[in-house]
Amino acid sequence: MKPQLEKLSIEGSLSYLARGFNMAFFDAPWHYHPEYELTYIVKSHGQRFVGDHIGPFYEGDLVLLGSNLPHFWRNDDAFYQSNPALWAESVVIQFPQSLVYDFIEKVPEFTSIQELMKRSARGIKFSNESTQRIEKDILQLPYLPEGVRFISFLGILLALTKDKSAEALASSAYQITPDDADTERMKRIIEFTLRHFQEEIRLEIVAETAHMTVPAFCRYFKKRTQKTYVEFLNNFRLSHARKLLSNSDLSVAQVGLECGFRNLSNFHQIFKRHTGLSPLQYKTEQKKRIR
């Protein structure tokens, strides 16, 4: 399925939208829009998809998205079980390209913001330290008077330009093509992987999902993401494994099986290659941090 174009309505008296959301789970599909977006997760956790990036998100997650960059936040399965103890809360700030091109780029003092906007083409995740410093400003932004709200918004952007630990999300090779057949296929592949990553996935099945032969699918996927599908699948599984090792009492063997690794030795090998630690070492380090 193709990422949906979201059409935003920004009133004539406002330069941007700042809205708070509180719901059982995040329900926006894989979508894109011309506007830039700054998303702050107040409550909930799950998996974040930005371009070809997959990674976990938690409370306090702050991400800036560039224009037309496909994305969606998927909550963990427990959020879809009607559990009243779980809810998804966020603050989403969306602003048009015209605000960047017609105002920010014409103000010499905002050169650092201009650079931040260019970097946002791949999506940017900000560090916990920088996010905590401006958390209060973000939370109150939707409720400020119009003029004060705009000044506060610029202050938030300026503060974020100073974050030297901010991380790019999508790979440098990722191509933004939200309205073509490639992204139609990519969404089908992502959704198939979401549903079946805990199972054994054969290339024949995922290629069929993309309506391609296996050789054509392998070439297409590598060209589109600079990764093989197996690498992509393992990255998703490892992301889930890190979360389980950090936040559950499952044994290493149980975590491996829960994440789709049928061979424990293979799980250890892949996990250590990506993190530099064995699953048990990672679990031990995470438990120390919590204490």
C-alpha cells in the first residue's frame, strides 16, 4: 500500500500547527506530507518507521521529519488489547515549507535552523539531554497565545540546533519517492514484516507480497535501501530484541525465539556483530542502568 498523502489545514492566522494527541494507540498510517514535522512522544512505546529506518521509541522520544518523508509510529501489540492502563500521548508540531523558505532562510540569525531543516530530510532523533531541556516548552506550546506561541516555537528550533548528539534516522542512500510504485511496494513489504517478523520468512513469500520474482525483489530492495531484505529483517528483529532484553524478564533464549531467531547461536552472533555485546551482556548492562 502506498503511503497516504496527509493534507493539513493551517488556518490563515497561524504559521504552523501545534497539537496534543491523547488516544488508545497511534492510528496514523504510513503517510507523508509536504510540511515539516516535530513529534514528541509524551506516553507510549513501540516501533518508529522513518524512510528506511526502523527503531524503537519510548516516552521522551523527539524526532524532526523533513518534507515528504514517509513515516509512522506503531505502538507495541499490548496497546491494541484495550488495556486502560496504556495510552498514547504526543505533541505534534507541523509547519509548511513556506515558513522555512520565505522566513527562516531570509533571516541571517537563523542560519543554524536552515542547516537543521536540511538535515531533517533523513529525519533527526534528538538526544534525551536536549529534549529534557525543552520538554516543558513543547508541552505548553499548543496552549500558548498565537504571538507568544510563534516565538516559543522558534526558541525550540534554535535550542535543537545545539544538539551535537542528534542522530540521522533514514540512511543517506534513502530516496524520497512518496508518490511512486516503489513506495507502494515498500509499504507492503514493511507491513508484511511487521506481521510476520516473529516467524520464519522465506524470500519467495515476501517477494510475492511485492508482486515480484525473488531475483527482481532482491535487486529492487537492495537498490532502494542499500540493504538486503535479510539485513532489514534482522535489524527489525534486533530492535525488538534490545527492547525485550531491557524491559522484560525473558531469558536470552526466549527473547531470541520471540524475535524470530530459530537458532540461538545465530541470534548471539548477529546480536554481537551489531551491538558489540552478547545478548546476556546487553541485558546485564541494561539492568545496571535501571538500578
